[in-house]
Amino acid sequence: MRTLLDSGDIGTVLRYESRFEVFQPEAGAPAAGGGTLVDFGSHLVDQALVLSGPVERVYAEMHHRDDEDGLDDDVFVALTHRNGVQSHLWGSWRQGAPGPSLRVTGTTGTFVVDHRDSQDRALMRGATPQSEGDGWGTEPEHLWGQVRRGDTVEPVASARGRWDLFYIAFAAAVRGEGPVPVDPWDAVATATVLDAARSSARDGQVVRLP
């Protein structure tokens, strides 16, 4: 996505949409995850911040399970970034018809990815970077994203996913052999947006960030 944006192939980005949706209404969000907003939402918000930068306004809606945990199992978060991009983010354990994993609308086209990251799918079936070797994180052509302009569709080869590199970098940082792979202030920025989303959902108001 970053490469596509830098190329200018879809023009200036207007709206970024990302979804992490599954259909497990009986199980719902596990207590260990703390609810959908802080579990799925942490990844969704982080990606939006990486791609579009700081946020000015946050609006959110949440559904809470009616049980002893009362965890949120369905959330929608709308972010307005300082650069004008609108990010719309969905996380759900009860979505029977998941939408596209990613849809980014620009002034000259829209980039769409229908499926979740192959690394997620691989982990769920028990595969690892060690078992898959150089095949880890690669997407078959039929799962590539597409740039769409009305009836015109252009497939875009997926970059290889490299979640595994994070842990190598983290281990090096612990040994004092390199920097931490993620700036801790990035985590603070994500947590700030999540806190604002929780407040917005509770009060039904848009929250402005300083």
C-alpha cells in the first residue's frame, strides 16, 4: 500500500478503509484481548497512523456483549487526519458478511484487497516462517489487490509480508545490537486514539485531539 501511494497511481488519497472482521458471534471477543477495540483496533489504528499520519478528530461506535464480561465485540472508528484523509475502520467478531480487508480511494482510482493477510491465514493453519521458508508471506496471484477505475481493473502484485523480521529486530535490540523496531511513541499515539474512540462511543460525541 505504501509503495502504491508513493507512486501516485491512485492520485491523492481521500479515504482509507480497513477491516478485521470474523464471524464468531457465540465465542465473541476473548477476555484476554480486552475487547475488539483494543485487540483488532490497535492494528487498524496503527496502520492508519502509519499511512496517513496524526489524527485530529475521532468518532466511534461500539457494541457490547450482554454477558458477565460485557466486552465490545463490534466497533467502527472514523478518524480525520491532519492531512485531510478520512480513515474508516471496522473490527468485529459478529460480521457474517465481511467487507474487503482494505479499500483506499484516491482521486484517480481505488485500491482494493478482498482477503486478509496471508501471514494471518498461515498462522491459523499452524504454519511458521521456519516451515514455509521463502514462501512465507507471499500471496498467490488470485489474492493480489486491484486498482479499480470503474470497469477497468489492474492487478497489483503483493509485496511479501515479513512479520518475522520484527522479532529478529526485537531480539537484536534486547541484546543491545540495534534500535527497537518500533518507536515507543508510535504505541502512545495509537493508544491515545483508542482512548478517544472509547470516549466517543460512550458519549456519542466526536473527540478532538490536541
